[in-house]
Amino acid sequence: DYAVTPADLRFNPMPDGSYHDVINFMATAFDEEGVLVASQISQVAADLKPETFRDIQLGGVRVHQEIDVPLKSVALRLGVEDVADSHIGTLEIPLPVKAPPDAPAVARRSMPPIERD
């Protein structure tokens, strides 16, 4: 889950009062040699009503992507492309990501013993 600053996108006003843009969201994972080991690309064609456009101006464009990242991955790269003007931005995150120090510990549960027939 992440958000894109609305100032980095160009929504075109349409004659009906809506705002239009096409945005590509990319998530890719790489191993130690820089080889691509996983990728996910989502394209959104947005036709926003004026009230939705105002909400985005305040909170950004929020994105949820799911990608299976192999254990051997050392980096996750997120990319956003505004198709209207071909602007691209990326962010690289080293893996594994450590939990923040104040994050609650994950409870580990063991499976119950197998019952005999």
C-alpha cells in the first residue's frame, strides 16, 4: 500500500467536469545479481468526478498492489508512470524490511497434533 502525491500527476479536465488520467503502477523485485525475479504492473484509467478529484488533491492517489516476492530478493522497486506526460518516478526499498521497533510481535501458533484414526 502506498500513495502518490497528486502534484506529481497530471489529470486533464474534461468538458463534462470530470478529470482524466492514465497511470501505470509497477512493483518489481530483484535478486543479488540485479535479475528481475518478480513483477506486477497495474494500469488505472481514471475518470474522476470533481468531488473525488478534490479528495485526491488532499490525500493523494492511494494504491494497493500484491506481488509474490521470492526469499532471494534483495530489493523491491516501486514505479509510477503518468502516461499523459510520460513522467516516471521510482523508489527502491532494500529487502528484507525490518518491522519497526514498536510493532507488536506476531503470535506464532503451532498446529494441533494429528489424531489417530
